[in-house]
Amino acid sequence: MAVTGRDHQQGRELMAGLGPPPAERRRRRNADPHAAAAVTVPADAPPVQAPPLPYASRYVQATRVWYRTWCEAPQAAAFTGTDWQRLHMLAPLVDGYWRAAQSADARGCRELLGEIRLSESLLGATHADRLRGRITIERPKPAPSRPALAGGGDGSEVTDLTARRRRLADGA
């Protein structure tokens, strides 16, 4: 039960159900201690020179596409040797997943997918993963454009309202 009135021990006003009022000189204590470690990568940067996937010819096409997707991802610009090594170690699992999927082995898919998801998460696979990893993908700013006309064209088909009114009034 909340008490209203004055807290005699602390000498401050209490509000019903809300606790004591905030201190006048309060300071935020949950600032991000790792904000300086944030990484920004451009979204439209050219693909990085990724190391080739070892034994690529042994893998199914879907695994090679998976690796190429990672090589072309914007966050790959921030990868170091250990990140590429993680992807190389993950490739056999991804390949096993695709092979299990082709053979309709649901249990095999499920087991492999958990480990793949966990490892990809550490590399910033999804938007939420990048937020946790403080990775920002900088989108290019669109060029300022002129507002579109109501007709959607370049303005050449816009009707002169004065001339239109004159024709309507004349009965033409």
C-alpha cells in the first residue's frame, strides 16, 4: 500500500503508487559502456576480397550461394581473419543442413539449424544481431528530388484550368 504525504525520515514528498519523486540532479547510469566499439559499414560498398571457401567443389550449390551471400553482405567489410575462419568452419554444417533438407530429414535439419543460427548470430546475420553487436549499416542518402505532380508525369499533360473553365462556360 502506497503512502501519501511526507516521508519524515528522508524529508521528501511521496506520491501514491509512484514512489519518491526523482532527484533533482539525477544522472543516467545505464549508458552504453561499449558505444565507442560500434562499427558502421556502408551498405553500397563493393564486396570485400573474401578468402575462397575451402573445398568449395565438395559443397552443394546452396552452400556456395550461402558463402557468397556472406561475402557480399555489408558487415563483411568489418570481418577479420577469425570471422572468415568461423564461416569456413560453419560451411560443413550449412552443407549438412542443405543435404538433410534435400533428403527430407527434419530432425537433421532442426539439429543443424540451431548451431548455424547461433554462429551466424555472432557474425551479425539479422537486424537484431547487428543491433546487439553495435553494427550499423549506413544506407546512402537519397538524392533530393522534385515533388511529383498529381498526374505523375513531367507536367506536359497538365490541363490549364482557366482554358478548361472557358470551354465549359462556352458549352464547347
